[in-house]
Amino acid sequence: MVKVEFLGPIGVKPMELDVKNLGQLKDILSQNDEISKWLKLCAVALNDEIINDINTELKSGDRICILPPVCGG
């Protein structure tokens, strides 16, 4: 199982999913209306490292963070 956390204003509780790669995770998250609107805007971190490759393999115990854009001054 992979733990998925949603940071900042996304407002969705963490979930645990049985997925093999980021592409499969994206497909599952895209089915949730609350999450799907954020996916194109957010960065993704795997075990605290930003990743971009949709084919990245995931293993049990991995932690994914969905990171919304931030601004500050």
C-alpha cells in the first residue's frame, strides 16, 4: 500500500492505495472530483523528492504528497 497525502488547501484526508506506478495513481485520483481539479496544478513528491515521470514505480510503504502551488510575499 502507498500512502497519499494532500497538502494545503486541497482538503482531502490521506488515503492508502494499492498502486504499482504514478500513472495508475493518477487514474484513480482523477476519478475523485475534489482531487481531479488539483492534479494539473500540483507537484508530486515521492518520499520527499519531487518527481515528474508518470512511469515511476511505487512500492509498498512509499509516501506520495500532492503539493499545491504556493505563493507568498
